Amino acid sequence: MPGQEEVEATCALIGQRLEQLDDAPALSVLPIYSQLPADLQARIFHRAADNSRKCVVATNIAETSLTLDGILFVIDPGYCKLKVFNPRIGMDALQVFPISQASANQRSGRAGRTGPGQCYRLYTERQYEEELLANTVPEIQRTNLSNVVLLLKSLGVDDLLKFHFMDAPPQDNLLNSMYQLWTLGALDNTGQLTKLGRRMIELPL
């Protein structure tokens, strides 16, 4: 699921549907997302009771961070939430996007990791091949760069537009972040750190 809200809604819906079924086999529906308390997260690692099945409803935290024994089937809706810089409000915001092919492959790999398994993708093979990006866009290319600008300026990098990033961010994002820092008084008219800017480096933005 893309996020916490979708995970909780799906768990509730599955519970409602189970109540409508006569003599439905026992099914333990377990959510997992990053903000879930640790003791509740740990439940997904517990073995299902005898004559019962376990259904884990997860965000993309389950793509690479977790390995669950006994997962036979994965249902992949094909969406995720990514933090993206919104220039209209000058802030990062979570938005829903189609996943990348790399993420799709990671998700399918969750099925049968410790035995035979199957992945059901809720999108077509054509969509996978023609519409999904090969890899997820790096965070530095889609989020606010104010922290990056402050860090590089503190390290003595003067011309950020010529800095050799491993994954170069869009120039507009870089300039926008520099302008934002200038309006806040963190950079002076020459693009150098002010006293306020040096204090801001010590604090998370």
C-alpha cells in the first residue's frame, strides 16, 4: 500500500469482508508501516496459529527492510508514496506515484523468499514495460535541497551549479533552495553563509 492511511483502510475492509463470510477460515490481518509502534510491528514475525493464515498489509517498508518467513503470495497494487518538493508551497509533500520496475521486482521477491511463492501484480505487463521507470528517482532529485545547500556551503563549496553530484538534482530545485535560504537570511547577497546560516546547519530543517 502507498501509506499508513491505505494500510489501515485495507485492514479494516478485509476485517469487514471476513465478518460477512460464513465459516471463513481464520485469518490474522497485520498492518506494518514505519510509524507503527515496535511491539505491534513485531507481530508480523510471529508464526501464524494452527489452522490460521496470516495476511500482512504493508507499505514499501516491506520491499527491502524485512524478510518474513512463510510468505507465499504477494499482491502488488503498483503504487507508493514519495516525498517530492512542491515549488508552489515551498515545501516537501508526500505524493502517490507508480512504483519503478526495480521496486516491482523487490516486491515480487518477497513472495517465496524462503519457499515457493507467487506475486500478483494489479497492473499489466505492458504497463510494467512501458510506463514504469527502471529505477526510483533519487531523493536528491525530487526534494527540497536546503539542507544540502547549507552543508555544501559549510564545506566551502562556492559554485553549487558546478558541483559534481552523484545524482545531479534539477538546477531549478537547487536555485529555488538557494533563494529560499537567502530570503530566510541564511545566505548573503554573494551566496555565502551568514551567521544565521551557520546556526541553521546545527538544526534540522
